Amino acid sequence: MSTSEYDLVVIGAGPGGYVAAIRGAQLGMKVACVEKDAALGGTCLNVGCIPSKALLDSSERFEEATKHLAAHGVKVGDVALDLPTMLGRKDKIVKQLTGGIAHLFRKHKIEHVRGLGTLLGGGRVGVTGDGERRELAAKHILVATGSTPATLPGIGLDGDRIGTSTEALAYPEVPKHLVVIGAGVIGLELGSVWARLGAAVTILEYMPSLLPMMDAEVSKLASKLFPRQGLKFQFGAKVVGAEVRGEEVVVRYEDKGGAMQEVTGDRLLVAVGRKPNTEGLG
């Protein structure tokens, strides 16, 4: 097992990690950045903020063409959705930005160490990747491992019919009926994307209002805007389980009156927040 020495080792190449690594190198440090994924940028750049905004932009243009331009005297004829091209544009944007970070790493001579980082103590970081193990020694270690999607008891993610925001950013076809658990930012954002593209969307929320963690004034305004997009909401819904039946997902929940209810869709998006990504860290 080889050992390399650095002034700074950063674990995680997301917005916190890669910025810190670049700044450390600018200050004259010898820097390594440990990242388990091949692409730099973390969740935000690869499967979060950036791709979701790209799809929001594209879906808004589609909705404008299909529903609103005619009122302005703009006749566009038959409008068709080319979903592979829309997803390809999103992927191209992500690739350009992750490539930009890789360029900055090369420019500042930051080593991208591919693998899972583990704190060993004594200023050492173990890295396991591709069946090999390395040990990095550092004067300073920065942990920036970010977060991963959370789930609920009784909800088994299968990465297909039942998934998280990662899968919802790349559905191969527009769902007929998308069921979303969680009326927070992620659920509303991706729910509105697929609603604009033609999906029926039902959002189940345990709390009595959407965006429950945000300012009441924001929540009140959002409560008016999102239903206008066709999103349907069930508040006070305590989800207790979900089952895939062929090409459908049956979601069971307890309504605010205590009665058990079911809703069926062809995709289930679990958007109940995120949890610290600390597994295997040491």
C-alpha cells in the first residue's frame, strides 16, 4: 500500500470540497481531493441543482409553446416533445461544468484521488477504489462529503419504479402518473418539471402545507402557484408503504383523518429530504 504526503487532503469534491481544494492550492498547498465518483462537482453539479434547473428551463419552454404562445398571436403548429434531446441537453450542461472543475484541478496541480475516503487518525486518510488501497498523509484534512437522499420505513428504493431525485432527473419517458412523497423543494421542482411535460402529478405531504420548512409567506404563495400547474396535493398524509405491481406502484398512506388510502402511479419519487453522507467515513 502506497503512502503519499500532502498539505491538505479534502474528502469530497462537491461545492464545498472542490472550492476548498482550489483555494488551498492557490495558497501554495500541495492538495489532494478524494472523490468516489469519476466526475467532480458532487450532488449539486451531477444529480442536483444544475440538472434540475436545466430541466426546469427546458420544460418551461415546452409549456410556453403548448399552452401560452397562441394567446400572444404566436402560432407554432403541432408541438412535439423530444425527451432524449431534452435530457441530452441537461447532460451536456453537466459535462461542461464538471469538465471545468477538472480543468481547474489540473491548472492548480490538485490530485483527484478516485475512491472512498476513510479517516484513519493521526493525519491519515485511507482511500479504497478499483480494488486498490492508498494511504494519504496530510497536515490538514477537510471533510466535505455532502449528503445523500433520505427515505422512509416501508419504502424500498429499486432505482426504477421507486426512486429518488437521481432517477427522476433521467426518466426515459414521461410518467403517466408521478406520485411524489414530500412537498419540499425537491418534490415541487421535479414534480413541476414532469407536470409541464404531460404527467399527472400527485404529491403526498405529511405536514399541513407545502414547503413546510420555509417561511409561511413563501409557503402561502407557493400553495397558489403549484396547483395552477396541475399538481395535486394530499396534506396530512403519512406514507406507510409502497409496492411495485408490474408497471405500477401502489402507495399506501394514512390520511389526516386516520383512514388508510391508496394512490397508484407508474413512478414514485421519494423526496423527503437528505441525510449526511458519512457511511464508511470512519
